[in-house]
Amino acid sequence: MADDLRPEYDLAKLKGGVRGKYAKRFQQGTNLVLLSPDVAKYFPDEQSVNDALRSLVGIAKAEMRHAN
């Protein structure tokens, strides 16, 4: 396999990574999202993020039904 890594990449900074860590999730259609630090402090885990987003979806649907 040819080495097509750009010369400006510092391989020393890449140590400790796990190749394919999220590959299975990606194939399943999972979206990975990086939260800004000010937002992340309110969400300790993925369940809390999902619960909050589901609440917002419910509110938006209710508002749409109310507007029609």
C-alpha cells in the first residue's frame, strides 16, 4: 500500500488513537457531533442529549400543529 500521508502531518501527535473506533457506528448511520464546551457542561452523556433533543422535537411538532 502506498504511503499517501501528507508530509505536514506529525505522526507523533497521532499516537494513542484507535483505528476504526467509530466505524461500526458510522456504518449504522450514527451521527457524531462535537458539542461546544458551554453546551456540553449541561449534558453529561448521550442519553441526556437525546432526551433534550426529543423534547425539542415534541415542542416543535406541537407548535406546528397549533399553527395549522
